[in-house]
Amino acid sequence: MRLRRLVASLLAGAVLAGCTNLDLTDPNQPSTDTFWRTTADAVAGVNAVYNGLQNNGTYGRWLVFATDLRSDVGLINSPWTDLSNFTKFTFTSYDFEVNHDLWQHHYQAIFRANQVIARVPGIAMDAALRDRIVGEAKFLRALLYFNLVTLYGNVPLITTPPELTDRPATVGPPQLWAQIEQDLTEARAVLPQAYSGADVGRATWGAATALLGKAHLQQHEWSEGEAALSEVIGSGRYDLMANYGDNFTDRFENNVESVFEVQFGDRSFLSAGTRGLNISRMVGPCGPSYCDGRPTRWYIDQFLQDTTVTGRPDPRLDYTLYYKGGSDVYGVANATYFADDTTTHNIREDTLIFFKKYGEYYLGLRDQDWDAGINFRVIRYADVLLMEAEALNELGRTAEAYPFVDRVRARVTMPPLPAGLTQAQMRDRILRERMFELGLEGQRWADLARHDLLTPALQAEDAEFQFFVAGKSELLPIPQSERDLNPNIKQNPGW
């Protein structure tokens, strides 16, 4: 509960400082001119940025729809037509809730981060704490822009608190990546290796360094990425949890494998201004959840192609997906839940699979709460190990990549990779390993984009890609409401 409790207790003042009201009549009302005065103000301000990561358009709900569910491992089968169309790369309105929230909630959190970065340096307070808080805000701003450039490609770059008359123009990925790298470089110089007590869960040196490595990889800057990632590995601060599934409940949060995670709280925190994770309410099994988002049949078939050293299915399958013959479903025996498939669930046999990861099935409940008190893992050490392997392979050092992939596989008793893989074969094996290890963790879209694999050919794996248009569908359309407000924002190609 550490950081989430602190965020809840200090959020109110920082949110009030989020914007200036020109019709202000109460002289005691906090504003941007009066709020930023004390150490407590600085802490509350950065806590408000963390709180922005909980919104629907950030990590609360829609980000996995824009990443995993739009990719070849997921699809949407929903009575909400606009939602189903979203992963078919089709819009009746660019202001559709998912697209609108992704854009708006990222920029709301960026707005808060910009205020911290601009205002906190002027507060008379402990210098080390002041630098750390600004560093946290820079990490969070970099993370938010990482998501925006990955999803939209061309967006306004706003790094200072805006004036009411500002109408910033869109900039391209090179300028956005440069800012991301600058923020992370400056952040990791001042962030601590670890925290204690109520501060556990804040951004660390390792989080900034790992995200810097990820940013370099996304730009094919393999040498720079490998250098950053090897620092994280060499720090000795991280390790893999013995049990893969312990990464996705509320019982082992901020563990030794966690590099950075968004701190969520269950419904008991709602009145204090913080909320729970509700991804599983949208993508879990029908009954306990709405089952709008589903895995593709291709995804489960890929899981079933490999076996452990004892000939069993990959253990990550039963932690990631529900399927006929797998685990029980929220206390209902698997054979009972999946009996009389088409009659009971009114869905086809080939789509009778659901996401399990991040669900509250382990609590003995028969229903999935909207507000699950489970932290969303943004970066895990397993991700770092696989990125290091990828960077080494792309640098032509394929033999050096093996130990990092095999370490991730060994945790779930999968056999080592076969010897003698070519660079192309290793690249394919790493991408497959990431798909199995990081399912529903928001990684697949960026992985495919990084290797130019987002093409209409993916319809062989996901029929929804028959609607994918090369040169257009790689990026989301910018919401029309934003362009109406700001004529300097250009629409993405093809939209």
C-alpha cells in the first residue's frame, strides 16, 4: 500500500494546483501562484503525477487495448461496436472514448509533471529531496511521452506549464525521442537506487535507466540500449521471482523483479482519490468480467507449441490465459465453465479463450471487481533481460544473448534455446519469448513496431489485420477535438 496510500493522502492539494481559474473569487483557493511553497507542496505535486498513471487512458484500462489487443495476440469481441472497431483499425469518430482518453489522460499527467519540473526548483527545501522529486517528474514525463510516440508518432512536445494562448505544433519522433532521452538521463542522475517505507514504489535509478535502454532499442540504437540495460543488470538490485505468477497479484508487489509499477488500490481507496486496476473487468472471462478483449487463437496455439523440460505446457500459459482444459475460472471448475460452450457463452469455440493475468481469481471471488488492488507492472527484470538479449543479438553478438533468454525460460522450467541459432532465428525466438513472458503487459505493439512487423500480413495470425492499411494503421489518429482546439496539430498520415 506504500506509495498509493501517500498519493491518496496528498493528492487533493496538488490537483487543485493543476490549473489556474481565471474566475477565481476565493483568495484562499490554491493556484499555481500560491501552491508551490513548501516541501509538502512539492511531494503532493509529484504524487499527483503518479496519480495520473491510474486513469483509464494511461494504465488503468485502455493502454493494453491500444497495445496488446491491437496486436496479433489480442482482439476485441464486444457489443460496443466502436470498441470492437478499435482493434480493426476503424473509427466512426476520432474522438471515440478510448482514443480520446489515451490522448487526454497522458497530457493531463504531462501537465502535472511540467508543473513539478518548473515550480519545485524554486521551493526552499532540502536540495537532495528537491532534485529527487524533479527527477521523478522527469521519469514520469518520459514514460508518458514514450507511450505517446509509440502510439501516435507525431504529437505536441510540451515541457513547460502552458499559457492559455499556447497552441503547440506537432513534432516528429526524433524530437520526442531526444526529449525522452534527456529526461531519463537527467532523472537517473538524481534518483536513488531504492526507497524504504512509504516511498517504496517511486521511480528509481533502475527504472530510469531501464526505460532509457528501452527508448534506445525502439530507435534501433542497439549499442546505447545495451549499455544502459547492462548497467541495470550489473547493479545486482534485481532478480526474477521464483514463481512467475507472483508478479500479477496484490501479494508480492514492488518485489525484487519489479523495476517500475503503477501503484493501484482497491475500492477502499476511492474516496481518497486513488483507484484500482480495471483491465481484468474488461478482458477477463465472461461472467466474472465483460470479456470484451480476448486473446487470439493464434496466441494460445503458439503457447502450446513448446513444452517444459518435463513435457508439460509452458506454465506461463495458465497464468496468462483461461482456456478449455486449463485452470479453474474464478472458483468454477474448468470442465463446468467450458461445458456446452456455444450455448452457455454464445461465442464460437475458437474464441473461447480469455485473459487471466491481473485478475482477482485468487481471492476466492466469483466476480471481478472494477477496482482491483493489483499494481500494473510497467517494467519487470525479465523484460530487461530479454531487451539485453535483443540488443546483443542486433549487434551481432548472438552467442552472448543466450544466457539472458535462457535465464527467463529456466524460471518456468522451459529448456534452453537450441544452439547455433542465426541472428534472424534468435531475433524470432526473443520476440516469441517476450510474447509469452509479457502477455497483457502492454509490450507487444512496440515489439512488432520495433522490427517493422506491423503489416497486413499479420491477418494470418489475427483476422482483424485484414483492415490494417500500411502507412496509416501503424499510428492512431489524433482526436479531432484536439485539432479543433489547436490548428497547429497535424493529423497523422492516412487518417
